[in-house]
Amino acid sequence: MSSKIKLSPSILNADFANLADQIKAVEPYSDYIHLDVMDGHFVPNITFGPLMIETAKRITDLPLDTHLMIYNPPEWVEAFAEAGSDRIAFHLRSCRDPESVIRATRRLGVSPGLAVSPEVPTFELKPFLGMIDFVIIMCVYPGFGGQKLMPEMLNRVGAVKRDAAELGVVVEVEVDGGVKAQNIPMVLEAGADNIVVGSSIFGASDASRAAAEVRAILDRTDKRTAASGS
Ligand code: DX5
Ligand code: ZN
């Protein structure tokens, strides 16, 4: 994609009986496919495991953005890497030694990221900012698609970027949860580099059209940013 701001549709609310068609429908407008892995312990819902990443890999050439909402990521990171994840984020407070998970992910040739839930302060990310490629800022309590974005989470985007800049590193900030056409301007204003959009694309009657509309909003914003020279 030529656009600077990335779009990562989450298949959480897709029609799994027609998964290939659904992914193909959004592919032309997307930069990643976002896969939400839930274990029923770290979050109160269960979704899918490595087999779904393998399935998505067979459907699309887009890179796969795996979002682990599970306890014990050290035990699982290899399986999700081998299944075809191009990048893997796990949550702060989901394991004792995030650094070793980050390093293991990198050794497996996969780009590492950390996700932060609304109740976890972003300063807990600081020790790891120099080791990861991206941060997922959750704007809903993880577990379900279709929730309302918590606007008070958006100032975390700038806070994380400032913390990274102080350390002399750059991290991509991905905003996840409740993002839809109406609030995208606000999310982009906050500085998001990548947006996850689930139900407002796959819950729409025409997922392709919904993804195209989101892409058009992102492209308009990119043009404005380029024109203002910032
Ligand atoms: C929530 C997931 C999100 C979610 C996004 O726990 O991490 O990725 O699927 O879906 P919407 O856009 O419906 O909030
Ligand atoms: Zn997610």
C-alpha cells in the first residue's frame, strides 16, 4: 500500500463459513490481516489457535498481525510463528519475562510487539520499547469485537511515541478496539500509525465496500499530512 497509515482488518467478527471470501474482499485495501487469539483465561472469550493463522496464510499474501490475548505466551510463540504470523504482539502482564518472549519472537524471524489493555499504565511498556517494533493500544477491554472505543485511551498513542523518542527509538503504534469510520479522524489525530477495524468492516453488509471507505479516509488524511509538511 502506498498510504502511510496502515489498515489491519480483524477477522474476529468475520463470517467464518466464508472466511476466504471475506479476507479476499478486504485485501486490496489492507496492509495486514489482524488475528485475535484468546484463551478464555487472559480474556473472557476463546477464539482460535495457530490453525487459523495457517488457514489465513493459505488465503492471503498480506502479512499476518497476530494479537495474542493469552497467558503464557512463551509456550505458544513458536507455534504462532511457524503457523505463518509475520508479527506477534502479546500483552503486558500476560507473563513474567516479556523480554525473553520478545527475543524468542525475533529469533523466530517474526516482528515482536506488545499490547496494553486499558487498565495497564503505559509506563510499563518503557523497559521494552527499545526491543519491539510495535505497540497495540487497546481502546476497549480485550475479549470481544463490536465494543465502543474509549476516547480517553487515545492520548496513550502520543505518550508512547514520546517515551520512544526519549529513548531514541521508533515504534509503530496500532490502535485496536472500537475503531470505525466516524471516529477514525480522532484516532489519526492522536497519531495512530495502524488501525485495527473489526466489526465495522466484517459486520457491514458489504465488507469490501466498508474496507474501501476506511481506506479512503486514511488516504485523505495522508494527503493532508503530506500537504502540511508534518
Ligand atoms: C478485541 C480485539 C480487537 C477487536 C476489534 O479484543 O483485540 O482486535 O476484534 O474489533 P472491533 O473493531 O469490532 O472493536
Ligand atoms: Zn486485536
